[in-house]
Amino acid sequence: MELWDALITRLVTLDERVWEGKASGPAVSSWLDNFSGRTGATADLERLHALYILSQFMYFGSQEIRVLLRALYRELFLLPLAQRVRAETSDTAEFCKRMEEERSATRFLGVGNPSESGVHLLYYFRQENGLSKGAFLDSAQIYDLTDVGGQRKRVPRHPQVKRYVFLDDICGSGETAIRYSNNLLPELLAEQPEVEVWYFALFATSDGLRRVVNGTVFGTCCGAVYELDETYKWTGLKSRYLSALPDGLHRSLLTALPLTYGSMLIPGHPLGYQESELLLGFSHNTPDNTLPIIWFEQEHGTSTTWYPIFKRYPKV
Amino acid sequence: MRSVTTDLHRNNPFDLTKASDYSDEQVKEYWVDVGDAQKSLVTFIKPTSLVPMFLLGGKGSGKTHLMRYCSSAVQELRHSNLRTAIAQEKYLGVYSIADGLNVHRFSGKGQTDETWQSIFAYSFELWLAANLLSSLRPALADDELKSAAWSEALIKHVLQFFHVKPETLPRNFDELIEYLSTLRTAVDVAVNNSAITRQLTGITVLFNPGDLVFGIPSVLTQLCAAFQKTVFVYLIDEVENFTEQQQRFLNTLVRYRKGNVTLRIGARLYGVKTEATLGSGEPIKRDAEYERLVLDARLREEASQYETLAARLVLRRLQAAHAGTNISEQSLPEAFAELSTENFHQKIALDIVSSRDATGVERPHLARFRDAAAGLIADKSIVEALVETLRLPEHPLLEKVNLLAFYKRISRGVDVLALARTIEQDAAALLKSGAAAAPDYYDLYSHFSSDLLAQLYRDYGRKPVYAGFKTLVRLSQGVPRNLLSLLKHIHRRSSFGGEAPFVRGKISVEAQVHGIYDATEWFWEDAQPDEHGSLVRNAVEQFATLARSIRYSDSPSECDLCCFLINPETLENMSAQALKMAENWSFLLRVKGNSGAKNDDRVLTKYQINPMLAARWGISESRRGAIELKKEVADLLLSGADPAGAQQAITARTETMYLPRLLEANLVARTNPGQASLFDGN
């Protein structure tokens, strides 16, 4: 009872201060009702453990996302660029001129099509960093189509652009970056080998980033503001969530709960896409790398009734 | 199902704001009173009385708000014109907050206490004098300010107090203020740099202590006909920041008050460190030389006035948040859901027990009774007959009253089955015909119903309920900030629960209960009794543990216990200090008036555990029962020196209130406590 009350007290504060009122008491109650004793524990015990899982959920609201977008621009893009330019010139006037040239030869692109979250972030990215509209491109605008020997061929549309920076909200498995690397960029790099392609995410798992470094044309030109190491994997051996539990909670049930219900919801990915096992969400969406018990909703194609606590807006 | 984030949800109307952070306009805007001009809170501090007053109170009791409300800046806002305000209200409030003086500069740095005493007194008086003139300035007429003759006369009179005249004389009122400020700045520079130089050079004390504080108002009275009947009130706030030496100077001003000048000195309950004056150190005398008002204690005494104040405070906050516009003082209580007491709490009690009843498990109080009786009564059929006779399935609370009545009336030699049948008949008579049909039984119910209900909640894993606006007022104990804290936490719990507090529907009992528990934790953590923290917290914990042990026993000796009678004069030093600190930090409240001990003519002091803390231990917030604590027990509980001894004392005090000792003590012959089968049912 005391633990239950303590967790509810934590949720009241989280909802008030962090979650932007998106998980009020009735919503939490409806979500808890999903847990009916399938793990073999009583429904009450499952709900207590579910409450703990929810109390660990990391939410990044619109204000936090804006701050992260500023950090991304400054820390991952601007400062490394400035260091590089400074290494080439010690003259301040020359430095400023070169920086301006570099900036104007850079284009920012969102990952995904215009309806997806990576692109959605560009609007706020532009606002927060005081950038002009001209600094942005849609990925389709990288190329022009020309007729070469009777065959349609993609050629770079902006030969003056020296640098393409791809932005995403989260790099979970790294698969999106790999896809872009394989499908979108080969022709560009074949035509303009000197062009730089960068990939930045607000959040990235360490595994995901490693795959991008080792398996894409971005190579080491990638990074994230917030790197999620293995301690962020819910059931991982080094899980930060399960390392020191309050009395009354059982590690075994905390690992069984998302797995049991996740298997029912998304049999192929019970702990999130590619078993990412994350526990985070944004004001604009909840990534599929997060445990499905948090975001799964009935409309997602199964007959399973499930009430999400932080809904995911899927790619249909 | 999802709640919509509303402005009201985000902007809690009851977020705490200290009056010291308010602008003058906000002091006026957020002011609420207990009645009309004749019954105003302002009359509590009697601004036109020349007798100085210490205005004391717990944190958040409203001292600063009250003092600032009497300040010249807010007087002016009330009347649009300070001169008119002074004419109507007959006083000028000169508000100064001790915090701004940074008083801790005036010590150490290689100087003697005597030196610092003089420097502080000089600097403090310059500060008060400059504040006085600045406060009065808006009340001066243009023809006074622009008149060279008037200015010359004023400056000449004021400079008469100075032993050394300035090289360049001030020419007008503003330059006089500037002159005083410049003198004080020079003192500040010397004081601030003395940490480096280890010297206090460049300071010359130019006037006698008290000459400016009392002299300037006298001059102003002579020169301005409009102020001839004005009382000049120095409102000096947060005096707890003063050191003992510095307070001596203040006390000296109180003693040697002159003419049309008086002082109102605001401090926390523990803020007055000495009553001694400078020189001989002779203390100032209460009632003869000064009055003492404890604001929250006064509001507790004036219960109906405080209730009015509380309701108005809530409405003003709602008004500022553009919420609850259809709520009036009268209808405010309706915004809070309350427990239904109908038919002897039948519905609530059934709600509590119904889910476990459905599983077929015996109710805990009956199971405990059966186990205890079976240990003493050889004939199991008698045990079962007792249980069945006292059982009252449709009235779980009265079922507990049945058991309590049994425990209270049982004694060796009593026919227990007959006793149980009498109780059964009493319960039936009460239900059928009301209180008059079973007066003793009803008396027991009315005394212990809240304790028994709390037991029922606890037995079923739920928190005892505190709910309703009147309860909140009672919990806050005359301290408006406590009330705001309670409401703030209730509001956030209610919003989280998907309710629309003060907009639609009632605030649920559940939201109130959880909000009150949150506020209790805030209160417990917010008070920081400095180096004595663990001593004080331990003492209060021990008191509360004893009260809780009694309340949740099978046969409590007192109903709604939250008070203790102690003779503080007999306590050991450590215990007396813990008691004093607990009172200073409002963990314990001293109940006005003394009580006699039950068995002799000793005079005892009554202390109540602050109802703001009641929820922390699930004890009663109502002041009904009180128990006397003998010196030995009080020392054990308060001093913290012997935790095991304290626990033993609590156990010794309560063990016969619990089963099975409760039955053993009443049924088993004391001469042969080891005898197992003593009772034959007749």
C-alpha cells in the first residue's frame, strides 16, 4: 500500500511537471486495467509492477525537445565545424567569412517522408537555431532527373552544397540510417565524392550508433545529443531501472511483465522494435523502440484490446 | 478518458507565495479580512495604540502580510492618497524588514561585542529614520515640500539631534533623506570592509540612540498640523534574524518609547531571543511595557473569524485564477465531498468491508476477538455465541462499537453472554429508535466513532479519511499558509484524478485524503529546526506513536487523542528543550489555559500535536481526548536518550488496551495470572 501510494505520488508530480498532463489518474487506471494476471502473479501485483515501470518512463516535452534541438545544432554541428575551420585559419575575420561559407553550403534534411517525426522536427530546429528556410531540403530535392542515353538518371541538384546533415529524433537500431545510406546517398557520393553526409539524432542507442558508424556512408560523421547505453535496456543485465528496487518489487516480474504482454501485443517485437527495450517518449510521438505495453493501441492491427498510456502514432 | 490539460490544471490557484515576495499592489489585492473594519485583522495589532507590540506567529501565519498591509505604501493604495489615509486611519506605518539589513555583518572581524552593538544601533537607527521620511514623503503637500522656510525649519530641528553638523546642509526634504542614506552607506562601507582591514575606521556616531527614531516624528508633528494626531508606527519584520545583542537594542527602543511613536515587531514564535535591554540588561515587562500577540493562536481562539478568513482566502485565490466564480463563502464547503455519516456511517463502513466480505474471510476485528477469547475460554461454544451475538454484518462500524462496549464493560465475574446480549439489544434499540433508546451505547458511539472508523480503514489497508472544508480549516490551525498548502495539494490530486476542482462537481474524498497526506509531508519537511532537528522530530514521533498506539488499540482509553498534559517545569533539560523547540516550530501547539491533574491539584500544560501532522500517523485532528504524562514517561519520550525505554513506556501504557491482554487483564485473577481456564461463562 505504501509503495503503491509512493508510486502514485510520483506519477502526480510527473504528470504535473513533466508529462504535460498526458497521463492523468483515469488514464493511468485504464492502462493498469490491461494487466489481468497473465504472468501468473495476481492482477494487483502486476499492476503495482506496471506502476513502477510507468514511474520510470522518460518523457521529453515540447520545451525539452526544443532545448535538445539547440544543443544538437551547437554541440554536434556548429562547434565541430568551427574547430575544423579554426584549425585552418587563425585570422578572426577570415574565420567568420569561412564559417558563413560553410553554413551556406550546408543543407539540413529530416529523416523520413514529410509526415514523419524526423522531418517534423525541422520546423522547430529552424526556429530554435535562427536558420533560414534555404538551409533545408526535402530528401527528394537532393537530385534532379536527367536523361542520359535514353535512361533516366538522378544527378545532384545542388552542386554548390558541400554538406548534407540528416536529422532524426531517435536512432534505435540504426536501420533508418542504414537504409538512407544504401538507397538515397550512393549516387550523390558517386557524382560528388567530396560531399560530406552527416547523421544526427536527438537520442540514439549505443548499439544503433555503432551500426551507423560501421555500416553506413556516414561513418564517424554521426552522433546523438543523448546516447542511451545498455543500462537503458529495460531487462538488460545492467538495467538502471532494475538495479536497486524498492521493497515489494520483484525483478523477475518486472522483466516478465513487458515480455508476457508484449508477446501478446506484438509477437515479433514484444520488447519494442528490434528488442530495443527503451522506455521513453516525446511530446510528438512515442517511438516503437519503447516497450509496446506503453504505446500499443488496438487500432494497430490486432484484435487485442489494449489501452495505451503514451500513445504511438504509427507509420501506416 | 484522458484528461485535457487546462490552464487551471497547470496554474494551481493555491501555489504558495510568501507575502515578502508580493508587490505592494499584491499585498492589497490578496488581502482578506475576518470581518468589517471593527473586526478587521488590523485591529489585532492596534496600530493607533502607543503600546509597543511583539507580533509573533508560526511560519505562514500572516504576520508579514498584516504588517505590510499597515505600511504606508499600502495605506496609500487603500485611499489613493497617503495624506487622506493617515487622516482617516490615524497612523503612518513605517515598514522595515530586518532581512534587508543583513544583520550578521555586525559581528566578529576582530571587534568587541560592545563596538558592534554601538555600530549596529547607529546603522539601524539611520535606516529606520530614512525609512520613516521616505514613507511619509507621499503624504506631504506640495506647498510644504516646496517651501524653503518649511524645509529649513525641518532640517534645523532634525539636525539638532546631531552632535556634529554636516559641512553641506541638506536644503530640502529629499536631501535630508539622502543625507541619512549617505551616512548609512558610509557605515556599510566601513562594516563591510572591516573583514579585510580588521578595523572600523571612518565611523563617527553622530547622535544619541533613539533621538532620530523618536525625535523626527515629534518634529514632524510640530511642523505639520496634519500629523498632530498621527501615531508613527515602526513595523519591523523578521526580527528573528537579529542576534541577541541586536534584539537588546530593539528592546531598549520598546522600553524608552516616546511621544507619538510606537513599534510593532514581527517575529517567528522562536524569534525573540531575549527580553533584556542594553545597559543593565533589565528585561522589558510584558503588558506593562509591551503587548504580545501570537497571530495564529489568536486565530485559533477566534475560530469563526478564522473560518471566515479561510473562506475568503480561498475565494480570493480562485478569483485571481478566474475559477470558481459561482462559489460564495456560504457555498464553498459544497465544493468538497464529505463522508456520509448517515445511519451511523453505514454506507462508508460497508464500502470498506464489502470486497473482503465477499471472499468469505472473517472481519479482522471479529477474528481478533475470537482468537483472544478462545485463548481464555475453554468452552468454544461460548466463544462462538459471543462472536455471533456481537456480530452486526449490515453495520460494520456498530459491530466495532459492540466489541468496544464489550471490552469497556467486561470484568471478572460478569456473565459475558448476558453482557453481549445487552449490547446486542442496545445496538438494535439504537437502530430502531435512535439515541434516546440506548443512551450509554450511543454515547460510546459518538465518542469513539471517528477512532473506530479510522481503525476500520487501517484494518482494510486504507488511509483514514480527513475530508471537508471545515476539516481543512481545522487542520490549518490558524495558519493561512497551511490552508493554502492543503488546498494546493488537494487541487493537484483532484486534477490528476480527472476532476475539475472548483469548476465542476465536488472534489472527491480520495483527492482530499491524498492531498492532505502530501501537505502533511510538506509541513513535516518544511520546518527545519536547525541543530535540534533530530531531537525535536524524535520527540514528536514518540508523542504521535503513543497517540496512534492508543487510537488503534482494541479499547482506546481516550477518544480522538492528540493532546498530552505535562508539567514542563519538572522535565529534564533535554526534554524541556525538545518540548520548547517542538512548540517553536509548531509541531506541538500549546493549548491555552492550564489543566489540573486528575488526581491532585498539580497544574499541567496541555500540548496538542499539530493537526497538520495528524495524517502522518493517522491520528485524530480533533482536540478531544488528552492523557497525562508523568515526568518519567515524558522524559523518556522527549529526550531521545533511551529509544528502547521510550518504546517500553509506550507498550506499558497501551498493552492492556490490546487483545489478548485486554481480556486477560479483565477476566484473569491477578493473583494467579498463569491459570489457563478461568472462565466458565456464568
